[in-house]
Amino acid sequence: METITLDRYIKVVEEIDPLRIYGKVVEITGIIIKATGLRVSIGEACKIYGDDGSVIDAEVVGFKDGKVLLMAVGDLQWIKPGSPVYPVGRNLFVRVSEKMIGRIINALGKPIDGKGPIEGDIFPITGELINPLKRQRITEPLDLGIRAINGLLTCGKGQRMGIIAGTGVGKSVLLGMIARYTEADLSIIGLIGERNREVREFIERDLGEEGLKKSVVVVCTAQEPPLAKVRAAFTVTAIAEYFRNRLGRDVLLMVDSLTRVAMAQREVGLAVGEPPTTKGYTPSVFTLLPNLLERAGTSSGQGSITGLYTVLVEGDDLADPIADAAMSVLDGHIILSRELAMMGQYPAIDVLRSVSRVMNDIVDERHRKLAMEFIEVLSTYRKYEDMISIGAYKEGSNKAVDRAIRMIDKLKVYLRQPINDRRDLADSVHALSLLFDEENIKGDEQ
């Protein structure tokens, strides 16, 4: 006989507020809603009731001239002066449970895949600060299933990496491959500021059915309000924290893209009166980035969050302020090159400009030497590539260059990987070893 519990109903009763105090909307300017009659704090959640019976979620973003400044997560269409505003009494939260795995949700944590509601524990999206001295060190590699990364830019459990690229260089395809092939317990994916068409393409083509089975996807498309995009970034991070902190899982967190989150925060900052700085970004943007990125990583116990954050750069300019700020906080970065993509190298990872800052701590000496040798040979070829192309280099002038010329085709083959081809960490290191063992035998013969 099935046991009937009242836990669900007890939770509902606990959340009922028998005495409700409402404020009211008095002014709307752009995306800022001004209300009176509220005693609230920054970041507190509110609900605004529209004329059509709809309920719009909002967040307190500031105070001015005795009025509360709110910003809605939803559409403002039915809000007017006098619309009731109800303070929820706590900061923003998301309901999280293992039932979320395999589901697609929005910035508020509500399902949009038509598979019914998701029950779970209330978890704050602002997260919990971890004493840096209590965080575990990064000591184990995480297999991402991409040979170029596993072999040359090895990522550790709890590391945070940026994937920096211009538009149309293959970052979404790379993220989909990683989500399908990684050995992490599960993937938490945030698609923030993406076009509607790209969302479905990523889920069905790049992620696939097998990838979705061990993932949670948070979607906030381009036409949604700026605050919704900022909230989506914190929601996806909070979900990853829940599985790390409460369940001790090794989680892969992927946010696409960090740049659109920064742009959304810039809109929020400008709307509340912050002064613009570099490229119009407000000071709050550069406060938000470390607050968001530092929440990933290891914890004081079991479990980890390995973070991969895509950063869009205009005109492939790595001096972009968001790319520069992100790289200063992250534990490494992967540069995707448009030039390599045009030459047919996919994934278009420029290993000479990429770096993993924890690789030396998580791989053995043999792996480290093989990776350094690969980088040295590739760097030598790139340095003399123009001379070689025009026939100005004479064979025998430099042994290192001669070796680079002999090996360059094999190096390019190593860096290429078909979309449906998984390469685990052991295979990646073995392929490196074979590459140089064969070359060393040829060198000895010569």
C-alpha cells in the first residue's frame, strides 16, 4: 500500500502569509518601475499584479526620492499606475531537486518543456559564501571528451575556464560536444541572450537526447528583459551549487554567454543611474562578474562545479573589457580562432593563445612534457610559417624548423575532431605519445 505524506501541503501552509501589505506602482520610466508603500531591501523579490490578472515577478534594484525602484522579470504590458505590488519577504530563489535533470526551465526556474511542474527545495539564487581556506584544492582532471583540451589544456574538477570567441566560430557546437562527452555527473547549461532559433537547434542538434538526459537547461532568450538575463545567470549557478553542496556531485556548469549577462547588467545599471565607464559598462558589471564566477569551483566537502563560460568579443578583439575582466578572474581560457575555423579546423581552438592555469597540478610529468613539446613544435612552425609558405626557408638551416615542417600535418590532425567522435583523456594522452614516439624514431634514423 502506498504511503501518503503531507509534506507538500505542509510546505504550502508554511509559505502562506495571512497578513499581506501591498504597495502600489506610481511611475514607470523605461524598464524601471517606481512604487511606494513598501518596506523592502535590495534584491528582495516582489510580485506585481496586472489588470488582466497576470502576476509579474520583479526585483528591488534601488531607492530614490522615497520610492522603491523595481525591475520586472516579465512583460510590463498590463502594469499601470496603481497596480498592487506585493513584497514576497525574501530574496529571489529557485526550487531545485533531482527531478530537474533532463528538464528545460526559464530564468524563474519554471519548466518550459511541457512536461509538468517541478517540485523541489527552496534554494536562494544569491548562493552561500565559502571560506576560501576551506575550499578543496583542484587535484583531479575532468575528462571533457575533447582531445585538444584533454591533451593540451587539461581542465580540473572545480576549474573555471572561459571560452572566448567571435560570432560564428563554433562555440555552441563545442559546448554541445562537451555536454555529451564529459565524465561529470551532470551538466547545468545556461543559454542566456540566445536567439529563439538557436535554443532549439542547440538542444536538439548540439546537445542531443543523450546529452539532455544528464543535463538541466536554463533558457533566457534575447527578447526577454535585461533583469531576466541577469537572474538566469544566477539561477543556473544556484542549481549547480545545490547539486554540489547538498548532494556532493561533480557538476559541469556552462553559461552561454557571459557577455550577454554583462550587457544586461549594463542596461540595469544605466537605468538606475549608474555612471558609464569603459564601452558604456557600469561599475556594477565589474562587481557582478567576480560575484558570479567565484561561486563555481570546489567546496569545503565533496563535489565540485567546473565552470565553462563563453565570452563574445567584437571583431575577435581580446582587449574587450568583459573578456579582460573575465580572464583576470578565471583559471584559464580557451581561444577559438576565426582563422583556424576558415581553414577547416574544428574545434577551432588556438592552443598557442589558450592556457589552463591548473594543468601542471593535475597531470603527471610525462603528460606535461608531451604537451609542452607539442606547443613548442607548433609555435616554431607558426613563427616561420610565412618564410616556409613563400619558399624562403632552406631545408637543413634549422633542425627545429625541419622537425616542425615534418610534423605540422600530424599536429593539425590531432587538433581536429569530428562532432560525433568522443576522445577521452587516456586516448588524448596516448595519441600525443604516439605522435612524438614516431617522430623521435624518424629523427634518430636521419
